[in-house]
Amino acid sequence: MLNVGPRLLLPAAVIGVCLATLAAPAVAAESDAATVAPLMYLPAMHVFRRHSVEPEQMLQFYGDVLGFERMPNIGQTARVQTGASEFKLQRRGADTQYIGGGPQAATGFRLVGLYFADEAALLARFKQHGYPAPAFRPVRGSATRVALTTDPDGQPVELIVVPNATAETLQQIEIGLTVADIERSRTFYREFIGLEEQPPMEDPLLDTTKYSFRHGSTLITLRSFGAALPADTSSGLIQYLVSNIERVDALAKERALKIDRPLTAPVGAPLRTLWISDPDGITNYITETPQSRAAAAE
């Protein structure tokens, strides 16, 4: 497999979570943390994308075509390593259906952005595996080039080529959320999750303004195409590994946020989980493991 840049492999220790070998991050387990960010154990978030096609089709695309390192499955969840994040591929429930039409067609987790250094090598892999070549266009004021493509499930992927990209740049992943109300969503990710807000940017692919929020190598990027779109709440979720899940639970309740699944310990797994919905019903999946909890005392 072609190496498209340094990729930090994280061995899986528990269901849905990779833990062990990132450099020990600084965490804050104080019971008075005002946002989620100081409690995050890793300098990245993980991503789930749900799909209906066969898992091997998704793995071939994200692994062989895009060039990301395949990881061992955890149960029925397939994985690739995208920088410091795990990109997790999970079967869509039988009672849910993807709303086609791209990021503009529905609110929800509608786009993932991935970084590359070599456009020619990327295009060669598309050709080698029988995929249509994506059409790249320049980003004004920079050497960056971008293109939209779709994965085997028909879900959009933004390809971001940064010539001579640093290892830090190639570690990044963008989680593209389409939202109904930009200001309400900015407030959620800035004031509840506590991510670092970036300056607004022009989006040359989708002809809109995007608003990004950073935690380490992960960017959550908000776009809006109107308030009347249908809601897609089942195509993906964002996973945060934290050191003090009780404090996150308390923060959510203090702010009267929607808790989709309450704080619980799944049977047979040494972790605790909490599902919090953002203003558009997108799941923010909070996870605490023995390792992340222990980090609070260090």
C-alpha cells in the first residue's frame, strides 16, 4: 500500500475505542470543568460512518484507494487509521436509510474531509481500482487543491491535497456537518464542547461559508444550506474519549441538552458511554475507559 504520510497507529483495547500509544495528553478531570474539551483524553476525535453496502467495499475504498492503514475489526466495526483518528465503518440499521444528494440535501454528518500530499498518486489509485477520477480545483490564495467524490455507499468525501504537506497536516480529518442554524451550532461546539473556533472560510466546492472548530488534529466544520432540510441523524457520529464522564453528563444536564442515551456501562465492555445530541440531532458519543479515567489522577 502506498504510504501517503505518517499515520499514528493506535491499538484497540476496548470496543470502539483505541487507547494506548499516543503521547500522554494533558487532561483536566476537575469537577468544575466548564466545557468538554479540558476532559478529552486524546488530541483527536474518532468518527463513525454508517453504510449499507458490504464492509469490504468500504474498506477497499478508504484503505486501498485513499491509502489509509487498515486496522483490525472490532466486532462488526471495520476501521482505518486517518491520522490520529480512527475512521470507523459500521452497518446502517435496517430501519434507517441514507438521504442522498450530498451535503446540501439534509442536515447531519454529511461530509468527511481527508488530507493528502500527492495528487498524482491519489488519482493513480482511483484509476487502478476502477473509480472515476475526481476533478480537483484550486483553493484561492493557496497551493491547496480540493475535490469531491463519493464512497461506495454514495456518501460524500472531500479530498484535500496540500503539496509538500507536513506530517501534522496529514494527521488531520474534517468532520463536515450540515446544520439548520449556524449560530446555534457554533454555540454548541464552542461553548459546550469547548472546541477552538477558527476564522470562517470560503468553501469553493460547495459555494458557501464554512465555520470550523478544532481539537488537536480533528476539525468539526459547519455549513448551512437552509433551515428546511430533512434531518439525517443516522449516517454518522463523533466520538470523544474523556477522563470524567460524570462531569460531561452534569454539564449536559445543566444546559438542558438532549441526552439521546443516558450515561451507562455497556454489558461486557470496560467502558461507560453517553450520547448527547447537538442542535440537529447529530450524536456526540462520549466514552470513558479505565485508561482515560486513570489519566485524570496523573
